[in-house]
Amino acid sequence: MSAAQSGGVHCDPGNRDLEAFGRVASLVVHDLRNLNNILSLTVRNFQDHLEDPAFRQEAMQTLDTTSRHMKHLIEKLFAGPTRTSPQRQTTTLDALVHHALAMLARAGRQAEVRATTVRGLARPLWCEVDVDEMQRVVFNLLLNGYEAVEGGGKVSIAAHAVPELSQVCLVIEDTGPGISAAYLENCLFCAFRSTKPWGGGVGLYHAKAIIEAHGGAIRVVNREDGTGARVTVTLPAAIPNWKSAASTRSSRAEAHVSA
């Protein structure tokens, strides 16, 4: 007797796989949309700055970086929904933040990047993370902040160590309208739920999954003064090795040139 004939309901493994693939696909599409914005802006700027050698050099670097990110996302999509451990490298919060700021500047957010206040990153705060994944997390968190203040306001970044817990902490704040109490309580980290009409509702969902896969945590609240939101990311601290330190300094220098 079949399950239908007996009135029983059996879960179809094929449906579970399809649902899992759909979740991965939605996350990939979310990041591809951001990368497409960077490519579109670069192409538009070519019309006005093609004869500028400095612009051509920066544009080539942008195209190379964006192409590598897109290749990684496509590989992730075709790898399917299987979970793998993060490919960890030792880096600093400073390197992650400045890479994200450089990418946002290339995506047309130069004014917001210049107005962003950055504190606490003068000394290295080391962590061991999948650099590509965590760069996208920081990029998306900052982009959320910039979108929240498009009607006027600022974004600030602060970082500090929490030695008693062997953690490093990154805090991103904006002075936008904040988040409703109901959304904070019920929808914040749910997939496909967004406060933005054009939003896909997977950015924070994705960020939380990546951060927790690294043994970290993310917390989102409204600021005490009633203006804007605060996002706090904590990650396990790491002890650097010289090879990773040299690589991080090189990436940091490239980000400064690009921004």
C-alpha cells in the first residue's frame, strides 16, 4: 500500500534537496546582484575616464576581484547544498573592513565611505576566518547601513578585543530610522523577509549562518538614543603567523589604494 493510499505523509528526500538548493541559490543571487552593481558602475565610468591611467588600473583590479568573487559564487551554486567547514585564514578585522569599504566605493558608495567613522582598527585584531565569506558578510552589513541612511545620516564602525573571552568584536551603527520591534523579534534573521521593497531577505540570514559557522555570534538592536540600528559581530580571536600577517598587510595596502 502506498503512502497516499494509507493516508500517511512521507517526506520526499528529493523535495528536501530541492529546498536546500533553493536556499543556496537565493544566497548566490543576492551576492551576484551586488557584484553586478559594481560591474555596471565600472562600465559606466569607462565612458568618462577611459583616458585616465589611474582609473584604468583601478578598473582592471575591480574587474579581476569581481570576476573571482563571481566564479566562487558559481562554484558554490553547483557544489550544491552540502555544508563544508570554512576555509580559514588568519586575518584582521581591519583588513576585512577596508576590503569591504573599497568594494563599496567601487559600487558607487564613495560619498558614504568617505563619511564613515572608523575607530578601534589602528592595532591588529586577529581572527581566523574564511576570508571570502567574511568579506561578503562585512560588505553586506555595511551596505545595509548605507541603505538605511540614504535619506540622511551616517554609518560608523568600531572594533575592540574582548580578551577575557578570547574574542574580537566589530560594531556597525547607522543613524537611520531603525527597525521595528515586531520585525526585530519575529523576522530579523528569517530567510526571504525584508524591510526593503527591493530586498531579497537573505542578507542577514546568510550573515548569521556564516558567522555562527566560525564560532561567532551576531546581534542586532536599535540604538539607545532611538536613532538607527547597531549590529555587533563577535568572532574567536586568533594568534597570527608571519605568513598570514604579511598577506594581510598586502591586502590592506591594496584596499587603501582602491578606496
